Amino acid sequence: MASGDIQNKYQRLAQEYAKMKSQHSVLKKAVIDEQSKVAELTESVKSKDLSIRKFEQEIDSLTFRNQQLAKRVTVLQDELDSVSVKKKNKAKGPVEPPPMVADPSVFGEDLQKKIQENERLHMQVHQESEEHRQVVASLQVRLEQLEKEASQHQAVLDSIHQNHTSLVDKLQQEKAMLEVKLQKQDTDVRDSKRLADHCQQQLKRVHTDLSSRLDDSTKVIQEKVIFNDTKYQEFNVLNVPTHDRKHQVKAKELIGQALGFIGDLVSGMSNYLTYAEQRSQIFPMDSTTGEPLSPVNRRLCQYLHENASYLRPIEQSFRSLHDGLREDALTTLETATGLQDVSEKFHTFVAYMEKLLPYQLRSLEEECAVSTCSATLEARNMELHASLPKLTATLSKLDNYLSLIASASKSSRDHPRTNQPAFFTHMAAGLNQLHEVLKEISKHYNTKVSLEHQLPTATQKLKTTDECVVSSLVALVSCTGKLAPFFSSNLEFFISRAGYRTRGVSLCRDTDGPVSSPVVTSLRDRATSYISRLKRPCPESVPYKTSVLNRRTLLSSTESREGLAQQLTTAQEKIRSLEQEKEHWMLEAQLLQVRLEKETKRVSQLETELRQLQTGEVVTPAPPVGVTPTAASGDKKSVVPDVETSLLGKVESFVADESSESETREQLIKTHFTGRVTELTAQLQLADSKAVNFHSECRALQQRLGLAEKAKEKFQEELQTAQQKIAQLQDELTTTTSNYESQLSMMSEHLCSMNDKLTQQRDEIDALKLSNKGSKKGKGR
């Protein structure tokens, strides 16, 4: 504490010394300026004195010349007088020889010149004396002014000197005090150095101890620990945090209550807009009676009819948010991604209300323009006209704060987390304002409806519709009256942050701590499903011996594949030979059938001939089967070839010898059909083998295609999830990098400022040391 007080006092003294030093420099500059001015004035005075001396010398020379001229005049006058006396004496006395005298005309001219020169010199002397008097007077005035200024400067210099002397005395005292303090601080510094040396030694011992422990720990970690899952700080937010279950249960309960209020608010708003649509269809123009609606009311009815498509998604999104909450998972503003959907749906509804506002206001203006509208009713309509924009403005305000609260789950938010309590506070104020605005609208609408029902043109349908609108507004007022106190009473819970602990980070109650990632819930679900799959009972497995036998049979089957192929080829050859034998015996049967038919015909023919012979008739033998009549009428011993054509080929028959004919025919038919049968069976077997091969290949390709499609779908799902995770991680990385950059810039600025302060203090210490040395030298002298 003593060293801290001394340091503070020393800093104050240094500051005072710096102030005095700055003032001293200013005063020194002022003194130097005044001294320069005084030097200039002294130089000007010296120059004036030199000019005065010069003029005095000129005057003295002129007076000396004047005296010489006067003496010369007197001498000349004496000479003239002597000359005149001599002339008189000459006239009286004896004539003496005249001395050699100059010509008097020459003396007269010389005298005249001297007189003129004397006059000129007198005039010059007079002029010079006048000029000298004027110059002396002006210089005297200038000298008086300069003396006044010099006296003023001298006074200023005296005051500055006194101030400087007092300041110097004060600084000398402070210097003495500082020297005493410096001596004390020197002793303190020596003590601190001793203590620092002792601490340095202890620090070295601790450092060596800690380094040995660190080496042991790193060895243990490298040998025992497989990996460190808390090494990277930015990935620790993906760990499942431990949290207070009571806080989560209360959060789910409050969101469930808010869901009920939201459902009532959505139903009330839907009823209000639906009844407003029905009222616009029957007032001021009743469309059921065939009267056309105005374009404004027609468009207003069209937009009011779409209210359910904007209101139902709000309740559905909030319900999905409530259904997504679980008691065993942490829910904060950063992990509640469902709020973004709620905010988007509410934003679309607010845009829908802003789209409705000008048509509602125009419809009220049209109602005021009706001839049956009184002045009081018009005033009530204008009050309602002024209240409707307040509703839209309040909803827009709530939309802004809701979007700011929902953006907390985004990594690219534009506000710090310290502003979130202010957002909730403004949200509560906005809900109270919404309640007041709806109350005001309900009040104005009730008075408007009471005045409208007094009109003679008010129908029963209009009255019932107005009552429905009023009841829906009352329901909205009561719903907002419940919602606003609910939000205000639980505002402290909404503002407070849930304390949770994550592996690798500290307790997160402050705004600067790390937050949990929205991906943690899905990762936790995947982990639990994986663990549950691991805990499932294993199905009945195949015994080891059976599996070994199956493997052996599989290997033997693969090894005997070539043998099976050979057996298949031999079997195909046997089938081909059997098919040929079958065709052969079928042809044999057909030939025997033909021969049987021929024999029966011959027997019948012989019987007819026998009967004719018995009766005694001349019988003309009929030609045999296959012989033409022309051949029968000719020589019986001549052989006539008969060619029979059929689809199987050409067969030649001879009528002469029936046995040879049948044998050749059978042989030809047999050879022809055997060739055709072998050819067709070979083609059939080749086609069957190709078909079987193609069928097996198609089935294999179909199975591979199905597996490939399933793998493709699986990979696409994994790719989508990976891309989503990468996007989230990139957002988190950008936020962390921006935060780190801002912190580094702040730290660098702070370090620069500290360096500047340190250099200033060092300069002040050096200056004090130098002044101390100078004072010591002065004292020594």
C-alpha cells in the first residue's frame, strides 16, 4: 500500500511538474519576445542618437566655419579701416611710397562672395537647426513612448521574474521533497529488487518443478489419452452443456402459456379482420342488394379475405417452436432457431397490415363522405382514422424488436449480447402500448357504432356485424391485457441468462462467455440414437462352424466354376443331340404315316380292280400316286421324272420303281430336316444362353442401380447436412475471428498508450535525475 501511495504521489508530482514545465516554457517564450522587443527599441534609440550626433557635428562644423568667416570679415574690416586711415594720413602727411596692396575691386568681389556664402550658410544653418529641432522633438516624443513601453515591459518582466522566482522556489521545495521521496523510493527499489531476486529464484524453482510435471503429464497424455476433445476452443461450443432442468421446465411452461395467448390473439385478430370484411361489403354500399362497391372497398375486401394466410403461420410457427422444446435439452436465445421463423411470419403479417392501412383510412374517408354521416359521426370516424396508424406503428415496433431478439440465434448478428435485456424491455413496453392502442380503437369504434345504429339507414345486418366487430375488438383488448402483464411479470426471467457448463469452457452466465451452438441438439439426438442402437439386443447369429462350412462351400463353388461351366456345355450338347433325335423320330413317324396312307390307297385301288375283274369289265389301270396322266398313257417301262416342291425343299420321284423312290425320298427328307434341326437347335441354345446371360446381367445391374440410388440419396442427405454444418461453422468462425480481431486491435491500442505513458514517465524520471544532478553540482560548487 505504501509503495502504491508513493507511486500515486510521484505521478501527481510528475503531472504538476509537467504543468509547471509547460507554463515555464510559455513564460520563457514571452520573456524572450519582450527582450527582443527591448533590444529592437534600444537599437532604434542608438540609431537616433547617432543621427543626432551627426547633426550636432554638422552644426558644430557650421558654427566653426561661421566663426572663421566672421574672423575673416573682421580682419578684412580692420584691413579696410587701416587702409582708409592710411589714406587720410597720406593726404595730410608726406607722401610715402604706397605698399603693394591688392585691388579693392578684387577684395570687394571676394567680400561679396563671402557675404553671400555667409548668408547661404546662415540660411542652411537655420534650416538645419529647424529640422534638427523638429527631429529632436519627434525623437523626444518617440523616446517618451518607448520609455513608457519599456517601463511597461519592465513591469511585466518584473512580475514574470517574481512569478518565476516564486515558481523556482516552489519547484526547489518540490524538488527537495522529491529528492527525499526519491531516496525513499530508492530504498524501496532496493528492497523490491531483493524481493524480486528472491521471487525470481522461487519462480525458477517453480518453473523447473512445473516443467517436470508438464513433461510427465505430456508423457502420460501421449501414452494414455487417445485424443483431447477440448483442445480447440472454437469447437467446445459443440459439446453438450449441462444445465439447470428447472430453468428449462419453466422456460417451456412460459412458452406454452405464451402459445395460448398468441392463439387467442391470432383468433381475435382474424375475427376482427373477417368481420371488418363483412362490414365493408354492406356499408356504405350493400353489395348483397346489387349495389356496386367502390374500388377502395372492393380491394379492401379482397385483402381482408387473405388474413388467415398471414395469421395462421404465426401460430403454427410458434407452436412448432413450443413442440421443439424439450426438458432434457438446453434452450437459449442462441439455440432457439425457431424464433427466426416466428419473426419472419410476424414480419409478413406486419407488412400485410401496412398494406391494409391506406385502404382502411380511405374507406373511413368514404364513410365520412356519405350524405347520412353527421358531424359527430364524422368526428368519431376521424378519431378512429387517427388511431389505426398507431396500431400499425406499434406492430412495426414489435416486429423490429422481435427480429432483433430472434437474430441472437444467428452467428452474423449486428448487435452485442449486452443489448438483449434492452430489447426485451422495449418489447414489454411495445406490448403495453399495443394494449393501449387496441383499447383506444375499441373505444372509438364503440362510439362510432352507437352513432351509426341511430341512423335510419342502419340495417339489422349492419348492426349484428358491428356488434361482432366490437366483440372481436374487446377480445383483442382482453387478450393483449393478459399478454402484456404476463410478459412484464416474467421479464426478469427472459432477461436472465441460464447458467450452463460446457466441457472445455467456464460457467456461462456473463455476456462474454461462449454460447452453445444450435447444432448441439441435433448432434445430441444423433448420439442418443446411436447409443440406443448399440444397446439393442443382438439378433441370433449363425454358429461359427456353420459359417466356416458356408465359407468353404462358397470358396469351393468359386473354385469349381470352370467345372460347372464345362458340365453346362456338355449338358447343352446332350440336349442338342436329344433334340436332334427327337426331330429324327418325329420325321420317321411322319414318313411311316405317309407310307401307311399310300398302302391303304393301293389296297383300296386293288380291291376296286379286283371287283371290276370279277364283273368282267375292261379296266384301265389308274396311274400310281404321284404319276401324271401323260406318263401313264406312254410306255410303262419308260421312267418319267416327277418333281415335287414343298416348303422343305425339292424331291424328285420316279414312277418306275416305287421302292427306290421311297428310299431316296426318305433319305433326302431325313438329311434336309436333320440339317435344319441341328441349325435351329444351335441357334435356339445360343439365344437361350444369351438371354439367360442378359437376364442375369440386367438383374445385377438393376440391383446395383438400386443400391447406387440409395447411396446417392444418402450421400445427398449427408452432403446437405454437412453443407449446413459448414455454413454454421463458417458463420461462427467469422464471428470469432471478428471478435478476436477487435480484441487484438483494442489490446494493441492499449499497449501503444501504455508504451507512450511509460516513455513519458521515463522522460520525466530522466529529467528529474538530470535536475537532481545539476542541483547537487550547484550545491557542491
